[in-house]
Amino acid sequence: MSEGSKKTEVSLEDITSLCKRRGFIFQGSEVYGGLSGTWDYGPLGVVLKKNLMNLWWQTFVEERDDIFGVDASILMNPKVWQASGHVDTFTDPLVECSNCKSRFREDHIDKSKCPTCGTKNSFGDPRQFNMMFKTNVGPVQNEDNISFLRPETAQGIFTNYKNVVDTLYPDVPFGIAQQGKAFRNEISPRDFVFRSREFEQMEIEYFIHSEGWEKHFEKWRTDIKSFLKESGVNIDSLHELEVPDDELAHYSKRTIDYEFEYPHGKDELLGLAYRTDFDLMNIQNSSGKKMEYRPKDGGEAFVPHVIEPSFGVERLVMAVLVSAYSKDEQNGEERIFLKLPEHIAPVKFCVSPLLKNKPELVAKAKEVYKALKEKHGAIMWDDNGNIGKRYRRQDEIGTPYCVVVDFDTLEDGTVTVRDRDTTEQTRRKPEEL
């Protein structure tokens, strides 16, 4: 059994160090010195992220009859961002040090002293900085060809609302879901993958009649918490923050920020907003095309209101890693392991021969590996170092079970199966796994 297992205090360095040495997340363009605010997912990290995104899609799209998926283009007509208000209002307050010329987001620093050069009281008045990445479409660079890398996936859903209604004609309430890249030219990216310039979102716009919006909002609160729990997020570290009326976004009538206790402090993991009919009315007024929904029973046409659950993939990955990061003591030594749910873990089983210099063990282990690979897919082969080192390596990866082929296997066909969380070992037939 695990000795002295308890809730583990996790630092940002703990997470970044483990991600680097075990192949989860690397600094973007690291071989060339990196690029601030960009991150690359390694062999294990990309599977962990994919598993979480697949779970989200399965939970909110595949298992429901009222939500449909789209995959909108990253580049969109600039009128989209003008109508949504992003061109005019998607800004952060920027300040510049008069001594070293370093620039920071005003609300992320202590303005009495420059974090870069240490000069006191070197900041002037803030100015608003638009975070959208601007680009040109086509060979000619002029004002007529300006576009933007999307700063959110939501507008791709709103611009396809009419297409979905015209082609599927779903009953209201219904939702449209999208996963994909978004880009924000953050003034000061920070806290590992929490705030970066390139990231992924998972968003749903749930179209409803304005009457009774509260019951839909409450149902989403329940569904969100259930999904986070199934993802491996520690619910005890999750907090719902009701955004005060005077701090609500211009489009929102009610917003709850779901904050998680990250190593850098309590910060937003995802948001749930009641956006009213702001977005569809903007599109209707700007495009001249009706965004009304006409009920199948012949009732009066109306422009739907929207409830939006918005998830940041990287923030979810980070919350899952923090929740899973665990320490205990084994044989007088500290052990680090990721207590990931089995359906989220990048590797389900690790297969090893007890000794890699014994051909008969290696051959049998290869048979077991192949059989498990065909059945479960996410299987790892590991014969590097002694068995104790392999266990520690797989513990840090979060592999739920290590399967070892030993001399008893050659006699009775059973293998040793070691449990990651308890370290208990049992003998099982490979086909029973």
C-alpha cells in the first residue's frame, strides 16, 4: 500500500519540470531560444490533450441529441470582428517602462517598480492595446486585405448559426459546438501554458428562447461540474465566482467564472455566460440577413438567446496535471506519480520483460505487448533500466498499470500487474486485462 499518501502541494516548477522531462510539454521553438507565449506538446502531452478534447466532444456532442459540431475557418471576414466589437473593445491596458522600454499589462504588475530593470516609478499612463493578430489575405498588403487570426472560436459558431438551422432545422433549445485554435497577442504571457499567445478552445453556443433561460443556465452548471470531475479535475480546488453586474462583459447578463487553485493562485479555468441575443442581433444588423428562428409549430419567429460554456484546453490540461500530481513514500524514498483517471492517461499499460537479456522473456513480453496493443491501443514498451526505475518512470507518466513478464509467466501464463496508485502487485492472465 502507499505509505503516507496525502494531498500534495504543487509548485509551478513541479509541473513544468515533470512536463519537460517526461515529454508532455516543451517550450515552443526551444532549439532557437524559444518564442514567448508558445508551447509544443510532446508525445505524451499531445495524447493527454487529445483524450481530454475527445472526452469533451463525446460528453457534449456525441452523447447528446441537441448539440451539433462545426469547424469554422481561423481566418474570417473582418466584418465579423467589427460586428462583434473585437476591433474596438478587445483590448488590454499596456504600460511601458521609460528606462528599459519593457512593456507589461498594467493589471499584472506592481507599477511602483519595473520588473525588468528595477527602476522605480518609471511607468506612464496606460494605453489600450488590441490583442488580435492582424494579417493580410492575398499578395497585396493594404487596408482592403486586412484580416485577423481569430481570438476566439465563438464567432465561427455564430456565423454558422443560420447554416445549421437551414440544413438541420433543429428544435430549440439546441447547441453548436466547436474545438479549435485561437490567438491572442498577449502583452505578458505567463504561468506556463495558462496564458499564451496560441491556444485551443472548446466552446458551445446553446440557443434558447429567452423565457426560462435560468433553468438552462442551472443545468449547464451541473453538466460542467460533472465533466470536470470525469476529466480528473479536483473539485475541491474548484470555485464558482459570480461576476458582479458592474464587471460583466458588454454582451452578458450573467456570468460565472470557474476558478481553479493553480500553483500561481486561484485563476479562471472556464466561463459560463448568458449572452442574451447580443451576437445574433449584431450579425442581423450588420449583415442584413435575418437570424430569426421560426418554430415548427407555426409560432412567432424570434432571435434566440444564447448560453455559452467556454473551455480553455490548455487551462484544463494544467488543472488536470495539478490535480493528478501526487507524492508518497515508498521504501523510505519519495515517489512522484500522476494520479490520472484511466480513460485520460496517455498510456494505459506498460509492458516489460523482467530481464531484457533473457530472450525467452523478451519474446513472451512482445506477445503480451502485441495483444494489449490490439485491444487497448495506448500501450508502452519499456525495458530500459531495472524494474524499479521503470516503475518510477511510469508513475511519473501516469500509467495506471505496469505488466511484467517473468519466469513464472513461462510456467503458468500469468503476468505481474502493478497498480500505480497503491503499488500493489497481483498475478493475472494477460487476456483478463
